[in-house]
Amino acid sequence: MSAANLPIKSLLVVRLGAMGDIIHTLPAVSALRNAFPVMRLGWIVEERWAELLCARNTLRSGPRSVSRPLVDVLHTVDTKHWRKSLLALETWRQISAVLREVRSENYDIAVDFQGALKSAAIARCAGAGAIFGMEHPRETPARIFYKHRVATKGAHVIEQYDSIAEAVVGKRLPKTEVEFPRNEEAEARIEEKLKCLGKDFVLITPGAGWAAKQWPAGRYGEVAAALSQDGLATLVNFGPDEEPLALAVQSASRGVAQPSSCSIGELIPLTRRARLFIGGDTGPLHLATALRTPVVAIFGPTDPARNGPYGTRNVVLRNPASQTSLSHVNTPDPGLLAITPEEVISAALWKRDRSGGLGDAGACFRSREKERGAHREWALCVHSQPALLWFVGAHGRICHCLAKLVGGLNRGDHILRDLSPGDPRRGRVFANSLSRIRGVREQRAASISTPTPSPDRRKRFFLGTLLEAP
């Protein structure tokens, strides 16, 4: 059953957090807004993420504006605080007040994009006539609260959320641009802060949700020091309890990187103005992607095919030694630690100079390798078709052709797949690419070969870039 068969006038989105997950949900909700432009759209979210949907000091209900561009009504909760004092009378007063507020809106439909037991329970308590959720939610018991269970499709979470929105509407939905709240006071503060930096600055976020996803702070400092020699200033964004991490980056950069703490409302204009963003799988990375800021993403245990930068021209760095895991452990990921500062620096400089074309990119990689006194192989493999695959051989030779998909087609495009030298699919990719050459002479493409893998090579780093299909 879909909402296409219902007289839908109002819809409640349930996505409490966290920052990156909310940003991944925005395309689907924007598509729902376009499908039902006159409906009343509400969203229930954790208070600490409210500025992703509504600018500070802005009314949280009423006619939409640039300060609250997507939702008509914003409901906020504080489940973290409630869990700490679950037996307190004040906690239950606050919970009751929120539920009364939500029920007073008389939503026709509630859509749980989170798939957690608490979000599903909130969706049910909202009193909506129809509740949509995932057939296989993150927390299995959550499905008992749904009246309509959706078998999600797609590798990336954005695609999965899109499929939920399409189930609500009952048809395919076009892609929609995401719009964030605009806070004029925050814009002015950021403009003032950046006066001494100039236009060319890099924004680094060294923090992560858990330690296994966190690239060492000292290496971020090395990257910042190297980029400063190329005329790029560096700001280190840090959140609550992350100041020691930012100071460690500053120290390793020999004072070049400048720590900067700001609210989410200020982080939006700051990220929009950055020349480049560098960081791991964390909320600010996904904000940068949504704002179309160039990104160098450093991934470890989380899978970039599911959580990586989506639909934009960005670079994802992930070592084949990384094993996909969502376990919140404090042990550093071996694959993440295998990524060197030089590799991040090369990727960052390539992104900076990306308008120079393929030749410049190849020169950037070759020069870095030559400085280190060794030749290494760099392979860029994209999970999108048609898409340009670049292959830099052992002697710096660049061959290029259109790559065949590795691992199947991702509707919505542009998802990275790692491909180690020992992977047997690698030779097939190059062989099958020959039939898709554009503007490259056949004999040049035929020069692509698959080197014999060695134990040493299997540990080497591979760089994937997400390119928009023409």
C-alpha cells in the first residue's frame, strides 16, 4: 500500500540523529516535499541536530522560509538526557509534552527512516493513520510498530531512504537538491572569521563517531603542514570534547592548522566556503558532500559503498586491509592506519587542481612518487557506468578507458569499490573496458595490463574517485 491511495495532507518524518544520518535522509524527504508540495511536513529530531533543519532563533513552525526551508513543523527530543534520568518525574513530563505536541498535528502518515526501536515507538505514538518503515530495520523489533514495511533497495543508504520515500508515494521520484537553513548572523560571523585566511582554505575534521574510524591526529597535522606550502590554510573543526584532538593536529602541523569550534549553524557556511574538506566517515564529511564542497574522505571499517560521498566528484581513500564493520571499538583499524599522509596530500592536491585535467592529475601522482624514490601503482576504480577509469602504471604511464562496473550497478551512480591487485575481477575490468573506449585509440587502451600480484602489493593503497556519469 502507498500514500498515493490515501488523502495525504500531513506527514511526519522520524529521524532523530545522528548528523550524517539526518543529512543522508534529506534527499528522500526533499523528494517527498516535491511530490506533495502543499502537505504539512513535520520532522522529529534530537535537539542537538535541530540546526540542520531550522536556523537558531527561528520559529519552529509556520510558513517555510530560508531559515526553515524544508519542514513546516520541527519537533525536538533529548533522548540522551532522558536516558540518564529515566525515572525522574521531569523526564516523563517532557516526554508527555512532546507526544502531545506531535499528536496535536494529526499527521496522516509517519515515516521512520531510522529503524531503531525508539524511533519506531515514537512513530507509533504520533498517532498517524499509516506508519512506514523498513522491512529489515537496524533493530529488528522495530518492525512490529510499522503498518507498511518497505523492502529497501540500493547499496548506499541514500538509495535505501529514497526507496522508502518512493513506497510512500507509490512511484519513482526524481532527484532533488537539498537545501539547508540559512542563518544570516552565522553567515556574518563566519565571514568575519575568514577575513584573515583568504579564499583558499582547507577544512579538516579529525574526529569520528568511534576510534576505529579515526585517522591519527598527527597525520592530519602533517597533511596541513604540507598543504600550507602549496598556499592552502587549514582550519581544524572540532566538536564537543574534541578540543585535545584539534590541538594535537595543530601541534603536529607546527602551528599551521588553526582549531575552530562552531555551532552547526556556523559549520554550514564555513563548509560551503571551504576549498576542500578532508576527514573520515563523520557528519561534517556528509555535510560537505551535500554542499558540493570537494572532499577527500578517509575510510576505514565503514563501507564507502554504503556510507561514502554520494553523487559528487569526490575522492575516497580506503586501504584493502580494512574490513567492513559497524562495531564501535576503540582499536585502530589496521587499514586506516596503512593510509599515509603522502597519499592524502596527493589526493588533496589533485582535488585542488582537478580543473587542470587528466594530465595534471597524473603528473601530481607521479611527482609525489618520484620524490619518495619509488614507483607505486595507483588505480582509480569507480562504481558507476559510464565513468572514466585512470590507471597509472609502474613507470608513471597513464592509460584510460571507460570502466565496466565492478560489483553491479548502483542506481544513483558514483559509489567506490576497492579493487586490490590480487582480485581476479581486475583483469576482466580492463579487458571488458576495451569495447567502451571514448576518444582513446585502441592500441593505447590495449596497453593496459594486470601486473602479477605479490603479498607486498596486496597491502598497498588504492585510491577511488567518484565521478559523475555524463
